[in-house]
Amino acid sequence: MTLPHKDRFEIPEGVIYLDGNSLGPLPKGAAARAGEVIASEWGQQLIRAWNTADWISLPARVGDRIAGLIGAPAGSVATGDTLSIKVYQALAAALKMNPDRRVILSDAGNFPSDLYMAQGLIGTIDKGYELRTPAPTDVAQAITDEVAVVMLTHVDYRSGRLHDMKAITEKAHSVGAVMIWDLAHSAGAVPLDVAGSNAEFAVGCTYKYLNGGPGAPAFIYARPDIVETVEPALSGWMGHDAPFAMELGYRPAMSTERLRVGTPPIVQLSILDAALDAWDGVDMDDLRAASIALCDTFIAEVEARCPELTLASPRSGTERGSQVSFAFAHGYEVVQALIDRGVIGDFRAPEIMRFGFTPLYIDTADVVGAAKILEEVVKGELWRDPKYQTKSKVT
Ligand SMILES: *Cc1c(COP(=O)(O)O)cnc(C)c1O
């Protein structure tokens, strides 16, 4: 099947959407599904819908569909909560697996929330844990036998730089460290073999390349051979072996379900379930080839048209996720001027303009069109317009 599948999405007229790495667009069928869940299931079936519409197994069903996209076996992925929560859970569980070590190793390219969650957990445990954040290129050599857990985001949210999942996991295991991968910018962006990497944990969100909508639930994978020994730090009733037995003591489910916490967000999960239909028949290797071609074209077009901008992503497609970033001192203003002209990308402080290339609905004409408009904005200094100078809360 050839890409893209623009017909599977509602993309507004006149918009070139290069921000699917931050919030995927609305997949066709998702709104109808949400409407049905609200009006018919919630509205008519009321609480019975947990059984009659099988809401109760929706988190696991959706988890299995995500598993298929990340190279994990069925039953190994739980859904719910937000990614920050899933990071916390994976990290807390990993530290328990290595009780004599005190170092959490991440990198300076990681998304702040992952680092903040680690800092919060360190404070809560209060046993002298230390978070180390070397430069992404120095991580491999910083994996020493002091390290309890290596916690990395596979694709750097700013630069798009890709870590070698298999090699780093092997290095972590060779010194006895536990490995956690954050797949926020990988799931739905690059082919993944989570099971083959042998990492203990993987986490990710579903509102980026998986198009689950704002606030869509996150996911967590635990390696099947260890899951029954994983100690859940957030021991909510939905992770209990028998939630409706209403026992006084916590007894975790004997599967990844133990990493669930509370009541699942059924409407949002239903939207995600419908959104995952957009992947039907899509081969991840074809997606990767299309992604690299789109990104390469964008780099070539922008470098030819706008020498003022500096490429802030790896030049080689195999070292990049599915995004391209350019640094420019007035990046924020340029992005606002682009958005005003229908090219939606985003800005990450201090000076990164970020463009996501999502081959499910972006084609070469979009890429060239976006580069032309970028040239107009940069060459014509259209970004100097005062209306682009005030920063919104969300950049
Ligand atoms: C997007 C992203 C998050 C966001 O976490 P939420 O809890 O879903 O807001 C966290 N970590 C990484 C690496 C991300 O890219």
C-alpha cells in the first residue's frame, strides 16, 4: 500500500500540518466513535456499559494494538494515565530491581518532564539517589556499574536524534543496569522492536504520531519474563489482580495490567482505538522509507532556500526520527509567521523550529510547499511583524 493515506484524516483546507509529532490530527471515524460512546454507551447504557459495551477490557484491547506497532507481544502493554505517570512508574519499579545502586542515568536531551519525574521520585524516596544527564552522545560511556537504571528517550524531542536502542540496552545490561525507553517520538514514527531490544520497560504517549487526540492515554510495556516481579509504586485498584473483590490489601495483577492505576478514560481510549485504524495495512518499513525521503527533501529544500537557518538534526536519515529541526535566533517569530500562512510547525526554546514529517498524511508536495513559505518568511523578514513577537503560553 502506498503512502500517504490523507483520506484517513481530517486535515483542514489550506493547512500543511508539520506538527503531528506533537499532536496528531483528527483521524476520520474518531469523532463518530466518540459521539457513539458518549450518546449510546454512556448516555443509554450508563454504568452497565462497563459490561455491555465491554469498557472494562478496552485498555487491554488498545494496549494490544499499540503492542503491534512497537514490536511487543500481545498482553505486554498497559494503557492509561499520562506519559509522565508512566515514566514515574517504570522508574520506581526499575530502582526496586537494583536496590544497591543509586544512579539514574538519562541525558541532557531528554524531555524535561521525564527528568522532573525522576527528580520528584528521588525526593520522595529520599535515599541519596542521583540523576545524571550527560550529553546524548556521551550516554553510552556514562553507563557504568554505579548505574541502577538507564532512562532515555529514543528520539530526542528537539533534535530528532535517534539513540541506538539495541546497543544501549546491551550496554546497560552488561553492567547490570535496568533499561527504560521512552518512545514518545518513536511510536508510529519509526519501526520498533521493543521485545528484541530486551529492555525491561518502555513507555510512550499516543497523542503524537498515534493521533489519539489531546490528553490521549499513555502506554507502558514491561518485559513479560519480569512482569510478575515488578513492584508497582502506584498501586491503584485497576492494577489489582481482582479489582472487584474489594480486598483490603493490594495484590497486583499477574501481568502488565499491574501497571494500571485508576479508572480508564473510556472516551479518550475509544478515540484512540478508532485512530489506530489509520495504521491498517501500513508497513512500518515503508513508513520509515517515506519518512526519511520527506525529511531529506525538506533539509535539501530549506538549505537551498534559507542559508540563514542551521540544521539542528542529524543529516543522516538513519540517525534521525521523523522530524527535522532548524535553529534560528528568531525561530519563535518565524514559526508564528508560518502558522499564519498555513504551515504548522512548532518552536522549542531556546531557538529550535521543529517540523514533524508524518508519512501517513504528508507528501512531497507538502514538504516543498512548506519550504517555499519558509523561504518567503525568512527572506522577506516577514517574521518581524509585531504580531509575531508576543509569546503564547504554548509554543
Ligand atoms: C511528549 C512527551 C512527554 C509528555 O508527557 P505527558 O505526561 O503526556 O504530558 C513526556 N516525555 C516525553 C519524552 C515526551 O516527548
